[in-house]
Amino acid sequence: MPPLASGRFWRAVLLRTCSARVLGHHGASGGPGCKWNPPVGAEELRGELDRFGGVSVRLARLGALDRLDAASFQRGLQAAVQRWRSEGRIAVWLHIPILQSRFIAPAASLGFCFHHAESDSSTLTLWLGEGPSRLPGYATHQVGVAGAVFDENTRKILVVQDRNKYFPHIMSAQQTSNPGSDDNGGVEREAALVKRVLARSKDS
């Protein structure tokens, strides 16, 4: 009968077996002490960049989040926000389906605020830029009005080119109105911000 192998030999065999199972094709094994599952964290929270320098994260498209609890999601989101901030992103738009509403509280603890809600989802935002948030509020009504900035001395009408359009687009000065402001306020603000022109509305 051959002699029994030493304890050191068996430890080496066990270590080699576990290593082979961990690094195998499927990345996991069924043996005790050798089970390995890839962590789910910040790498799952990838967003789409928009033309304004923000990031949109749609949780409905991230199926791996189904196995995350609220605490793990918070850690992953916090790491992702830090990464986006270091990349110079100015805002995060977080779209949360109603069935994943457990992630709203962790997001709120990191500074996210409600922007709006629909029948099956809610949208939260986090401003990452300097100063107060410049994100537009959610429109509750849309009313079409028209106006023109006219110089009585030169008889010229002010027009602007939208820098965010893919093609050159010339239009009159216009802007969305803030809650509580009148219809003329948007045109006056746009003229002042874009062209440094002080304009005042005049009744016809």
C-alpha cells in the first residue's frame, strides 16, 4: 500500500482545483470555498452622454440591477457619480421604472431630486456643474407665443443662431418661461443672455 501524501500536498491540490474552477470558462464553480460571482457595482451604471454635457441613466436597460439591493445600488451610484464628476459632466438624469422604485431613496441620499414622474417611471436629476442648477424644470403646459426684438433706430430685428442644432438654425430670440413669469420674460432674458441686448416688451 503506497504511503499517504502529506498535508502540504493535499493543500496544493485543493488550491489548484479551486483556482481552475474560479478561472474556468463560466467563472464559477459548485464546490464549497470555490464559488465566485463577479461583483455588480459601478461598472453596471453606464449612461448615455447628451449634447449638453449631461449623462442619462436608464435603469430599465440595465438588467443586471435586478439582483441588486438598495445599499449596493447606492454604492455603485456614488462611484459612478464621482467618475462622471471627474470627467466634467454637468448633470445626471436618472430614469427609474416604477418596479425599481426601491432605488429612489438611495439616489435621494446622494442629492438626487425629483424632476418629473410619468405613469410607469420617475426621473431624478443631480446637478454636477458649478453654481446653482441650470437644468430646465419639467413643463406642465405648453403655450405658443411669438415675439420679435426690434431696434427702432436701426430698424433691425434681432435673430440668433442656435448652437445646439446639428444644422444652422436662425430664429428670433425665445426661451421657455419660468413658473410665475409672463410670456414676455423669456424673450427679454434670451436677448440679454445671448446678445447682451436690453429689451423691454411694448404693447401693440
